Amino acid sequence: DTGVSQDPRHKITKRGQNVTFRCDPISEHNRLYWYRQTLGQGPEFLTYFQNEAQLEKSRLLSDRFSAERPKGSFSTLEIQRTEQGDSAMYLCASSLYLTSGGNEQFFGPGTRLTVL
Amino acid sequence: KQEVTQIPAALSVPEGENLVLNCSFTDSAIYNLQWFRQDPGKGLTSLLLIQSSQREQTSGRLNASLDKSSGRSTLYIAASQPGDSATYLCAVRPVDSGGYQKVTFGTGTKLQVIP
């Protein structure tokens, strides 16, 4: 399977614990995005990378959130001192950004986080 | 601030019926619009992407249209099947003006196709 993969698919943690999610994009894609989706809502943008550079961060990304893409391939999203309000589906997407246009995003299956 | 609305929020149709899903956006200065489907508890599957210069895109039984001037896009599904049951989301990306974070998703239309 050459699509976007995410690990783990489900994570249950206690409030105050740290969690880390991993995303492996489609191999030739240079852009990688993180979104958060709560029940009944559309995804909300968190951050994105072009290669290894983090180019944008949403105001939703508090100081407890950090994302990395050290070699321009896979990415990790870490949440420190988790709160119950962090419970959501965390979606990763990738795209091949071309100045000529397009930039269609392909999504992974998501990581569902439950904070008890 | 861009607002994206999808109506209806839920739709139930008998198998074989043709149907139209609607997506409205308030700011017509868009770069592209993308339609996705999402199965329960799963990620998003891209269906169609329409650039701002295009009026429609087709893939199999799906046809998406874009009317920037009226701030509307429609997703037409022909001869619906039970396997089409999912939530359909549209996402609007504005003209690049310094921030990808402005991409806005609608809340989706939950479609049920009854055998």
C-alpha cells in the first residue's frame, strides 16, 4: 500500500500524559499536513511542512503541541500534558506541491485520541 | 473569514436515485475546491479537485461543478449505490495570500443510500 499511513490508529491516555503520533506520507510528496477533527465537524488545520520546513502553524496549535519532519519524510505530532479537550481524530495528509497548480491532498486513516 | 456551509446535513435516498450535494462558500476568491468522502471513524478520501479556472470535474458516477461568482459547488452522484453511504465534505482553499491555514472545510453531508 503506497498511501498515507498513520500510527497508532487508536490511542487512549490519561490526562497529563504525553502522546506521540507518526505519519508516513506518500513517498514522492513534498508537503505534509496535520489536521484535527472532532465529532460532527470538518477537519481543522493544525500545521504543515514543505520538505523538512514547518511553514504554517494554526492558532489551534498551543504550546503543548509540537510537530517535526526531520528528514522531510515521516512526521511526528507530540502532545504534552494532554487534556480531555485534546480528544479528537488527528488526520495527516500529504501532497505534491507544484507551482503549476494542483496540490491535491491525500489523507491517512487518522489516529483517534481519547484522553480520560 | 471564509465560511463553508453544506446543506443538507443528512440525506437518505433509495438505491439508484441521482442526487446532488451542495457546498456554499462566502469568499469567492478561491484557489481550488476539493470534495472528499469520509467513512465512519476513517480518514478522508479525495473524490474530485476543481481549480478556480475550471467549471466542473468528472470521475465515474461523480460530477462536481463550481460557480465562483455565486459561491457554490455541487457534487452530483448518479445511480446511487449503498456503497456510496458516507459523509461528504467539501474544502475550500483561498487564493494564496500568505497562509495555508485558511483552508476551510464544511461540516459535511451524511448520505445514506437505502438498498
